[in-house]
Amino acid sequence: MSTTFKIDYPVLVRQAVIGAFKKLNPRDEIKNLVMFVVWIGSILTTVWLFIDFSSFNLQICVWLWFTCLFANFAEAMAEGRGKAHADELRRMRTKTTARKLVDDREVIVPSSELMVGDLIVCTAGDLVAADGEVVAGIATVDESAITGESAPVVRESGGDRSAVTGGTRVTSDRIIVRVTAAEGNSFLDRMISMIEGARRQLTPNEIALNIVLVSLTALFIVVVLVLPPMAVYDEKAAGQSGVVLTSLPVLLSLIVCLIPTTIGGLLSAIGIAGIDRLMRRNVLATSGRAVEAAGDVDVLLLDKTGTITLGNRMATEFIPAPGVDLSVLADAAQLASLADETPEGRSIVTLAKDKFNLRGREVADPHATFVRFSAQTRMSGVNLDDRRIRKGAAESLKAWIISQGGTYPAEVASEVERISRSGGTPLVVAENKHVLGVILLKDIVKGGIKERFEQLRAMGIRTVMITGDNPLTAAAIAAEAGVDDFIAQAKPEDKLARIRKEQEGGKLIAMIGDGTNDAPSLAQADVGVAMNTGTQAAREAGNMVDLDSNPTKLIEVVEIGKQLLMTRGALTTFSIANDVSKYFAILPAMFGLLYATEKGGYGPLQAYNIMFLHSPQSAILSAVIFNALIIVALIPLALRGVKYRPLGAKVILRRNMLIYGVGGILVPFLFIKLIDVALVGLHLAP
Amino acid sequence: MKFTEIVQIVLFFGLGIALTPVLGRFMARVFKGERTILHPLLFPIEKLVYRLTGIDPKEEMSWARYLWAVVIMTSVGFASLMAILMTQKWLPLNTQGLDNLSWHLAFNTAWSFTCNADWQSYSGEATMTYLSQTLGLSVHQFLSGSAGLAILVAVGRALARASVRTIGNFWVDLTRCTLYIVIPLSVIWAIPLAWQGVPQTWKAYPTANLVESYTAQVQKTDDKGNLVTASVPKVDDKGRPVVGADGKPVMVDQPVMVDQKVETQPIPVGPVASYESCKQLFTNGGGWYGVNSAHPFENPTPLAGFLEMLAIIAVPMAQVYMFGLLIGNKRHAWCLFAVMLGLYVLSFGVAWYAETRPNPVVDNIMPLMEGKEQRFGVMNSVLWGVSATAIDNGSVNSMHDSWMPIAGMMPMWNILIGEIMFGGIGCGVYCMLFHVLITVFIAGLMIGRTPEYLGKKLGAWEATWAVIGVLLPNAACLIPTAISVVLPAGVASMNNAGPHGLSEVLYAFGEAANNNGSAFAGLNANVPWYDVALGIAIIIGRFAPIAAALAIVGRLASKKTVEPSAGTLPVHGWTFGLTLAGVIIVVAALTFFPALCLGPLIEHGLMQAGRVF
């Protein structure tokens, strides 16, 4: 999917740097308790400089401030990316005026003065001033500003294509639009405020994770604060004095290193980035909760047409009646379909052309009279001189043949039966009173969709196909596409009932819909994606809108939701696993001299300095610096999200546990050592 | 490593595992209210109990009411026990003329026994009358164990429910547990112990004539039996008299000692066998005698020792299987079982290895028998010690502080990790539940779904209580330890100097906060500071996990249950088991590694360098 938005990274980074400093404001910091602890630590170490100034204390102080700034920077980056997008959206709306209809007269008013229920007129070249519904007329609308799709789409009154979005441009004709959302409350406005995070509320998962992180923070503060008394006791018992490092900056360093700053600093960035990623796929969500719910979805309700199959049935085969030549059948079928503008009709012409090299003849043949399809006759065709060629439903054709005194061959009847059973649609072709054969029309299952469903199944998501077809046809297509279940001859109520039934069992349901009669189901579903081409009612009912109106998008939405949760889990694991190495850096540094027997020598706990860090000071600094830098290093991962693979839960867990758990234990050993070497090389630590 | 030792270890674990499904199935049947082999005999009694107490067995409780019932029972038990202990001098069955307990010792002991910790700051035979031992302490050995198991039953039952606000009836669970499980098992297990020579009598202590009489110094008493003291000048560390601000020497009272010839010795006995079987089976661990199962009357023969060790693991192992039956997910139960067993065997392996390494300080003499089980050998000491701490039993047959530093660290590790290697009756599994939930929480996110456990979605409520269940006991261990090592009253009670003293205190608070009751030995805890601080740690360690477990399952019972799919995190199998073990080890290590560094780890390093404490 093409995105129309390009992000100017140098500007973004510059703004994020400024934002990082602005966010040092305690009112911002206290929103994130883990980072608030770091912030307090930074202030305390700063104050400590006035009590006990040393190069070491200064460096600790600077790096604690950097830890705060890096976390702020991550959040500012994520917000900045969202804002860039939001600004783009907002720009479309600025200085729009509208031609409001007042007593059948057009009055020019600024779009900001429009109220819900006002009627506005839009002609070719106008920007649509507000979200609304077409009440009269038909027009093509260029929605590229929000969808990135350059081809204009048709919007007309009545039916399922009546919704227009503020900020799109009418490219032909004239429509009258009833305003459905006043400025500040339109779809676009809600999106913008979502992206900017101004009204971003914490999702249930974020709240729960926050509790775990804050509790861990509390635990580690206790763990560190009980150390000085114990260490002093040991020191006294050893008959030493001043050998354990328990100065305030050292203790604060240990606290900051242990508390989950990596995930704490990146948590809000991950959330914002998740919504932003969705946006990049041209899906707008109305809440973060909806994005999260998408990751939890158990059942996908998918419309057959457009999602599982290509929009229309296609002719795939000609089956001649006994004694009829195949090319005769193809020729007759093509002739009968020349004037048929339906996609099925055109597919017959194309098939005949492709397979038998029959060139499409002129529709304007003077001898030809075309017979259009009607609901009464349920057939169409052509009269060419004395040839009367018809194609249509088997029952109608049979009646037509018999009424002319012809016979309807049993072979054709059984062929029709067979096709119906296999999920195809048979069209019988006849000339005068002879049956020539059958055209097989088939739903074409989209390429790759079966594999997609298999992946979903591996992820534990069931797919349910919804179709108006009869159960036989539905079953055949369901089998071909590999869906888990289907609802045939579905009415809108059936969808709603199915959603309720699944929800009874605690399942989460996602569906995609466009029509007004989809609105109740969209509202009931846990994740309701409305298509942008859909009605205003549908768009209001769902909690996401797909600007591309691409039904397959639902699967991507699920993936993004999962990716969001996975990123949080992975970074939490990584953050906690990191602590192991920090102990091996800091504890020997603090207590290495306990029970040292000779002057300048080390005591038994120095044995845990397994990284052979140069000195206590360099060891502590290295751990603190690693802790700060890892936040920056992981910003890209937080914004991009953990790589998602459609695999079963067990496999994903094993994979991520190895990468972020085991990796999280091992990686810091290497980097802390490298930082230590660098510090000593730069003479920043003794 | 001797062949007989290997055979014994294999027999020990093998019998424990073999008993698990048998005992577990029986326990599950009892709590589901199904008929068992004991019903013809005991069901009329159960009905009678309900009639007499006015309990309606069909009445259901919300989690908060269930918790309230536990609190009421424990508090009433505490008050009555404290009353008995502080008045035992005047109560019947005081055959040895023993005195009342001090308020702080009574406070500590009463909480300790009502909370299933059974920490003892005293020597039973020199402190407790028969009445205190049986009516006071023994009753709570039964009841506190039953209460723990009842809570686990409620937890299991609630997890299997959906869209319901109640989790069962505490009084019914308690009655069934006591009647069908605790009493019958204690009786059955007492028989072979009595046969092996554990005393079972109500008579006064017999007196034995000493083969070799000796002279002891005792404090002089006057005619009225009061202790005599004399006023002497106070001296400082170097033996110089301390002079007060007024220039005069400071005077202090000092007891006057006289020689006394000792020719006879009273032999403490009592209904030890029945006490012992209950103590071992229901993770109580408070010994009849002060030296616990290192006393030859508590543990007379190798067979008795083996049976007592088997008693430690039998019910705790079976309760995991019972839990699996109650939640209707045996595979999950076996996964928990495997994780518990793995950590347990690992701990035993490390301790045994460390204990069989030579000690350079004593010229590498092997084996090191000081403080160990003299008759049955080092392996039996280590296996007992590791078992009694992995499982919240706390009985000892050797002095853990006589072990090598690393070996001695393993019982401490078992306790600090939260007693989840089968753990205490009931609490072993529901404490494990917190770790399971934390694992599910992190792992659940990592697979891209809202975390769910047994088909229930986890949210902020469950996360909050799970961390409370883990966090509070840890804080109740670390904070008072830190205070004790700087408080003069705390330091004065330590028997050993240096890091070993720190280990003693850390161990004491660790066991209190995890309701274990075993002692590292070496710490004189019967002083107001330790009695009170340990008592409070015991209360936190008992009620924080209970409240957390009930709050969690109370909420989960009211949620819908979702059928598992390929996308849900399986709570069985290698992947989950290893993740769970990893989370347990990392969380415990991160919490206690610094403190352990300053205790046993530094001591180990010093011992290698030839320095001991």
C-alpha cells in the first residue's frame, strides 16, 4: 500500500529533541512512574554534586539525566511521527468554505460554521467541507488525500456509497450532502486527536503492564535500600571501614539499572507507534483499545464477495450438450453475451475470445436485436435473423425450450446438477429449440487467500465466511478457500446473531462491513472495520475505518494488534533479563573490597566481576551508560514493532523467549564490557 | 556417593511420585463432595459437625467472605493460643512445673502456629506443658494445615468456574479437610513411627541416673526461690572499669553463680508419635523437642527417618495433582509438578555437591559430621534439610548453619524463592499461582494476545494481586533483616560473627515471611525484637498470599471461560515449564542475590581463602 506521507526525519528528530527536554516537566514525568523514579534520581544526584563533587558523581548524574531524556525522546519521536501525519490531514481542512443550502439558495459559509444536519452543495472542483451523506446526485470524488488512492470513486445518494469525508475533492458532477459531523467532531478530528495522543487513554493491557512494572520498581527499590545496612554490618564484621561503595549516586545507579527503564521508557512510544502503523496501512482506529482487541481476535467474520473471492463470478468453462461442437457453443455463448454489460457477461465474451480465438463482434450489427435480462424471463440473448440465442438459468431455459416443443437433454440436466453441487453457477445456452450446452460460472477465490487462512488458523484464529449463496455453493467455496465455517444465505440478523453467540463463549470477533445493514454487527463486534466507501452509519458503528476499503485488510489489522502486544512483552522480558548482567557489574564494584586481605587487593566478592571490568567506578558507569543507551538503541524496534510471524503460540513464545529472554541476559555482558573499555580508554574512569 | 544413598534417593522421589495420583485423587474426591472409602465412617460425623456449628454446607461464599472466614479462624485461634501459653503454669497437665511464656514469646509462638509457620523461638520440652503442646500447638498444626489446603481447594474450584461470584464455603472445606484427610493420615502415619520407637505417652518425664555425674554452674537462689544477683562494677571490652559522668564506677547487677552436682536427668517424653506424624505430613515442622527431628525420640531409626521424610513430600506433591483435577487440567498440573520437582532436585543436587566438597580449613577431612545427623549420615541430613525447606515444613534433623556455606544457602534459597517446590499445604500451589500468572502475563504479551490463564483473560486486578502475593513476603523478609543487622538488639542475638550472622538473620526472616518455620540455628530469637518482628513477618507472609490468591480467583470465577485455541498460550509442555522456571529463578535471584552476596556467598569465598566463622 502506498503512503502519501513522507516524513521529514531531520525535522522530526529536531522536534523530538526539543520535546524530550520539554517533557522533563514533572507533570509529564509523573505520568510514567518508572521514569519518574529515574527523574527523581537525576535530581538527587544533581543535588549530591554540591555535597560531594567528583568526576564519577558528575558522570552518573549526567547519564541519569540522559536516561530520562532518551525515554522522553522516544515518546516524542512516536508522537512526532503521528503528528506529522495528523498535520497532513489537518492541512486539507484548513480554509475550506462551503456552499450551504438555505431555502434553496446557496450561501457561502466557512466550514467551521457548519452544523449537523446542514445541507451543502458540492460541484466539480470543490472540497467537501465536512463529513456527510449524499442526499441527492451522483459524483466522482477524489479521496486520494486520505486514502492515497489516485483513482476517483463514485459517491451517490441512497445505497451503500453515500458517505463522503471532509477534505476530499469532488471531481465531476454535483451532489448535495447532509452534514453528519460538525467541525471538531468529524472523523478526521477524532483521528487527529488520537494520533496526537492528546486524548489517548491507557488501554487495559497497558494498565496491567504498568502495574507489574511499578511493582517491580518498588521491589528493586527495597532490594537496593536494604543493602547499605547489611553492607555496613559486613564491613564492621570484617574490621574494615569505607570499603563498600554505598554512596547515594551508587545506590541510585543500581536502582535505575534494575528498575525496568527500557520498557518503562518505551511503553508509550510503543502504543503510539502501533496506532501510527495502522494508519500507515490506511486504517484509522478510534481508540487504542480497538487496536489491542485486534490482537486478541478469535474469530474473523468475512464477507465472501470481495474478501475471499474476486468481486464477481467468472466464466471458466464451456460444456457442450451431446452432439454439439464446443466451438459452436462458445460462439453462441459469446453472441448471446455481447450486449451483456454485467461482469459475468463480459467474462463469457473474454473466455470465448481467449480459448477459441473468437473475436468479439460488433454490437451494432444491424441484424441483431438484443434481448435484455429481465427478472420475469431470467434469461438474455440475441436475435440474429432467424437465430434466437438465449442464455440463462437452467429452469428458465428448460421452460423456454419445452414451450417451443424442443427437448431438454438429461445429460445437460445432470451437468447442471453437478456444477451446482460443486459451488459453481451453471448458465444454459440454447439456440431456438436446441440446447447447446452449459457455461460454468465460478467464484474465483483470491490467490493466496487459502495460505492466509492457514496462517490465521496457526495463530488460533477461525475464519467464518458470510455469503448470500445457497448452502451448497457456500460449502464448495468454503472448502476451496479453506475457511473454517460459513453462513450461507446470510441475512444481516444472522451476522449479528453469530457475533453474539461467539461472544457468549468469551470469544472476540472482528468483522468488516460497509452497508447500513452491517452497522449493528459492526457495533456489536469487538473489532469492527468499516470501509471508507461504506455508509456513514457503518462508519459510525465500527471502531476502525479502512480508507482503502480493502476487505482483506482485516487480517493486517489483526497482525498489527498482535505486533503491538508482542513488542510490549518482548521489551519487558528484555528489560528484566538485562538486570542479571548489571548485578555482575555493580555488586562486585560495591562490595569487591570487603574482606580484602592485603592493601590494594580485593575480597572474595570480586570473583563475581566476571566481565573483568576495570575498576569499581568504570563498572558502575558502564552499567548506567548501557542502561541509558539501550533505550535509544531500541527506539527503532519500539516504533517498528517486533517482527511478526504467523505461527502458533508455542513457537512464537519459544522464539521470542530465546531472542529477548536469553538474548536479554547475554547481550548486556558484551556491551557493558565494551563501554568499560571505552571509558578507560577515554580516561573517564580510573 | 554410596550405592545405598542412590537407592534411598530413588526410593524417596519414586515413592513420592507414585503416591501423588493416589492421594491426589482421594483428596479431590473429598473436596468435590464425592463418596470415598472413609465416608461410611466419617460422613455422619461431618453432618454432625455441621448440625452442631450451624453451618449450611450448601451456602456459598464470595472471595471476600471466604477470606474473612480464614481471618476470623486464625485470629480466634491466635487469641486462644496466646491465652493458653501465657497461663499454662496454672492450667492442668503441667507435669514439669513449667512457667508461663513471656508476652513476646507467646505472641510469636501463637502467630507462628496459627499461620502454619511453626517457627519456634524456644525449646519445646523445656518450655511447653503437655496442655500447651497438645491442646495449644497440636490443634493448630491440624487446623492451619487444613485451612491452607481449604484455600487451595477454593482456588482450584474457582478457576474451574465461569460467570459465578462465589468460590465455595470455607467452613465446609475446612471440616472435610480436617476430617477426611488430616486426622486419618496423621493416625495412619503415627502407627509405624510408634512402632519404630517414637514415644507415645501421657506420663510425666521419667528420670534417669547419669552414668557420669558432673558439676554445673547454676544461678544461686535465696530461700524463697528468687534468683540472687550482686552489684559489680561495669567493665568495657578491654576489662577496664567504666566510669560514669559523676566520676564513680558504673555498677551493674550480675547473677551470683554456685556449683551444683548433677546426678540425674529427666527424660522428656509425651504423645510424640501422633504429634510427629501431623508435624511432618502437614508442613508444620514445629518439633516436640527443641532440636526437632535431630532428637533420637523424634527420629529413632533409619526407617522412621525415611518415613518422616516421605511424609514431608507426600501431601504437598499430591496437592498439585488434586489441583489439576479440580481445575480440570491435569496436563497443567503435571507441568507445575515437573517445574517444582526440577527446582527441588536441582537444589538438592547443589547442596549435596557442596556438602561433599572438602573444607580446606579443616584439612579436607571428610565427611564433615559436625551438626549433621550423626546416625544416618550427611546425605540424610541434606535430603531432609532441602526437603523441609523446599516444602514449607521446616523440621530439621541437622543444623543448617553447620552445612558448608553454599550447601547452607540452598535451604535458604528454597525458602526465599517463595516455597513453591511443592511448598506448604495449599500455599505451595497458590503461591506458585502468582509466578504462573506473572509468567503468563509476560509470555502472553509476547505471543501477541491479552494474557489468559485457563481460558480467563487477565487484567489489572489479577496483575496487581499477583505481584502483591510475591512482593509483600519478600519485603517482609528483606526490610527487617536490614534493620536487625544495625539494631543493637538484633546484633546481640547472633551466635556467629561476620557474614554467617547475617545469614542467620536473613534465614530467620525468610522462613517467617514464607511461613516455613525452620531455623538456620545459631540465632537466639527469643528476645522482644525478634519475637515481635518475626511474628509480624509471619502474619504478612501468611495473609498477603491468601488474600491475593482469593482475590484473583474470585475475579476469575466471575469471568467467562474461553476455549483454548492454537493462538492461546499453552500452560503445559516444555516451553511453558522452562519459561516458568526461568521467571521464578530470575525474579528470586534479582531479589535476593545482593543479600546472599553479603551472606553465604562471601562466606563461601572466605572459606576458600581459609577463613571461617
